[in-house]
Amino acid sequence: MAVLDAAEDRDPLLPSPSSSPAPPPREPEAKGNWLWILTLTAGISGLLFGYDTASISSALLYLAPSLSTPQNPVTTWDKSLITSATSLGALFGGLVAGVCADLWGRRAVIWIADSLFLLGALWQAGSMTVVSMVFGRLVVGLGVGVGSLVVPLYISELAPASHRGRLVVISVLCITVGQVVAYAVGILLGERWRWILGLGAVPAVIQGVLMLLMPETPRWQLLRGRKKAAGETIGQVYGTSDSGFISSLLSEIEKGIPSGPTASLLRSLKLLIRVPGNRRALIIACFLQFLQQACGFNSLMYFSATIFGMIGFRNPTAVAMVVAGTNAIFTSFAFHLIDRVGRRRMLLWSLAGMAAGLFLCSLGFLGLPNILTTTHIPEIPLLPASTVVISIIIFVAFFAMGLGAIPWLCQSEFFPMSVRGVGTGAATATNWTFNLIVAATFLGIVETLGGAWAFAGYAGVCVVGWVVCWRIYPETGGLGMEEVEGLLKEGWGV
């Protein structure tokens, strides 16, 4: 076994820098609109992701009477359970999605996500008890976990290096648009929470039909020995029939395709952990996904309407929609900047701004009573309440500029093909594990410690995250996916 470990460590993923390999051919700009159509079609999963995570925020305001019984009224714990069930489902979905994507293809797994979204949305709409609602949220969560892994992977493997950052950000932008749509539907439908949740089935059906027209990724096609189909896909994506260019790009991609029979799951896990470059990629990807959840952002999205209602806003869903709109607007800024400014710089800017916003939010809560333990609040002080809203908007804006998108981009481009399925699965599972923990504990922490200490804790997480990312997160902008693998071979690439 020791001999095997040593051989694996010496077996490079790419030639060492000392061998001075010839640089890969420079990719031309993709022509036509086909690449954007592919990205937007796949991004509908992001829309579903965003809609399902935000629609529960509006539904929580009204579902209690429908799901309560005289013996068992809906409690704060029930609401936390309903909310966190999505994260639990996403955890399991993320764990298996990477392996399934390697076995059946990226496109097939997107269809699986659509089926889960459809079933879960309809189940929620018909729920009559808390238990039934939790089950519906679990099913939706499975779809969220599967979609959150496979869509950035699908887009990354199709996108030219010059577009990859922006195109993955589009999938994240779709998440933010889904959140805005969910809040808008919540305002329009009000107490008709069953419609709010059930409408999540519509985009799933639309995407399922559109994916019939979309190709599989050329990297997966090459993994399965379908070189002709991979060449046709590259021609479609780049809008070219230049056989010389297609052949040279296929040859470059093939360098990252493992030869021989497909490795078993156990073998892939060994390669992921024992090969130093793979292990570094795993540490970075999992840490960024942990950080994305430990900063408290998604819990804020789940419970934003509840929080704004408790601090005195008459239409809390409308205020929550402003926050979601901020997320969408600044994610669009990230779309324009990420391939120009660079991933590393934007991530560090993002974490610094998030920490500042959360500390300011903590100061705002110092001027407010404990929103979950105070039974009667005669009048909410205007300045602290306004400070909380403004600081949350600052936090969300900086989150959207970096930490909102970069973890998904990182896990899609850091892992070599031999471990991409298990690597992205582990990173996605990390995200949803901590999403589950933070969502399940958020209201309890606010109730026990108060909003000031809760948000100060989240700010501290961002400060620690900034230091770690400054030490270990390398820049990958403009590099081909096969080039990215070489960054972590000998060190952290910083």
C-alpha cells in the first residue's frame, strides 16, 4: 500500500513545470448565441434553487394556521425544521450527484433535478401537516443539491476559458433572480402560500423540455470515448467548423481525461485524498463552501421576512425583496468583473465588505429588543431598525460580488477529470451540511444570544475566512480547465 501511495503522489496530473510543456492553443472567442442559450437553459436550475429557498420565507408568514391543530400548533422549532429540511435533502443530493454525473452524464442529472423539483413543489402545495411539508421540502432539497452541483459543472465544461467565470456567474445570477421572483410572488399572492410553493413546478417543466435540445459536455463525451460527438459539441459551442481548431482543442482536453477503464468510487476517493494537488483542491473547495454557509447568508434569506416583520416593518416581504434585489443587482456586477478583475481579488474584497456589513448589523441590533423573546414591543426605534436593514443590504451586496459565486466556480474548475465527480460532490455536501446546521440553529441563536451577538459571530467567520483565503486561494482567471490542475500540484499556487 505504501508503494501505491508513493506512486500516486509521483504520478503528476500535468507535466512538471521543469519539463516546459508547450502552451495550449489559445482559444478563439465563441461565435453566435448558442453558448449563451446553453448557459441560460442550464441556469433555470439556479432559478429553481433561488425560488425554492426564498419562497419558504414568504410562506412561513402564513402556513401556520393551515398546518396547525388544536393539540399541535406550529412552533418556532417546526418552522426551523421545515426550512432546514431543504438543506438536509440538498446534502444527500449533493453527495450522490457528482458520482451520478460521471456515470450518466451531466445532462441526464439535470433531468433528475427537474423531476425532484416538480415532485417536491406539488407535494408542498398539497401538504396538510408539518410532517408532510417537511417531506416535500426534503424532496425539493434533493433537487437543489443535485442542481447546485451539476449546473456549474455543466457550464464550466462547456465554456471557453475566457468566458468560464462569467458563465458560471450567470447560473448564480439565476439563483438571485429566482429569489426576487419568489418574493414578488409572495407579495402578489399573500396568504395563498400553497400557490407560492406550487409554482416552483413550472420552471422545472420548462427546463426539462429545453434540455432535450442541449448537448452533453465534450469532456464527459471524451471520458466515454465519444470523440466524434465531442467534436460536434465543440463546433456548436464555438460556432466554428474549423476541423484544425476542433482537433487541437480535443487533443488538449484529452490530456486531462484519465486513460483506461473508469475508476471505482473507492479508487477515486483514494486519488482525491492521496494525490497532493487533488487534496489541496478539495481543501480549498470545501473551505469556500463552508464559508459561504457559515457567514449566515442563506439563513438570512430563509428568515428575512420573519426578521423584518419582528423589528416592526409592516410589509416584511417587500423589505426582503429589496434585499434579494440587491443580491441580483450585485451578482450582475460580478458577471461583468470576475474575468477582468480576477477571482482571488474579488473574493477578498467580498469577505472584507461582508464583515463590515455584519459588524454594522450587530451594532444595529444592540438598539433593539430581542426580537424572538420580547412579547410586546410598543414602538421600534427607527435608527437601529434602519441600521439593520442598511447593513444587511451592504452585507448582501458584497456577498453577491464574490462569495456568492466563487465557491461554485472553484469546485467546477479545480478538480481534474479523474476525481471531478467525487470532488465536486464532497464540496457540495460540505455546503449543504453547514447550510443545514446554520438554518436549523439560526432562530435559536438569535433567541438565546440576541441579534447583536449572532451577527457579530457571523462577522468573525468572515474575518477568519479572509485570512485563510488570502493564504491559500490562487487566481485561475483565463486558464483552461486542464491548466488549472497544474496550479496546485506543487503548492497552493498563491
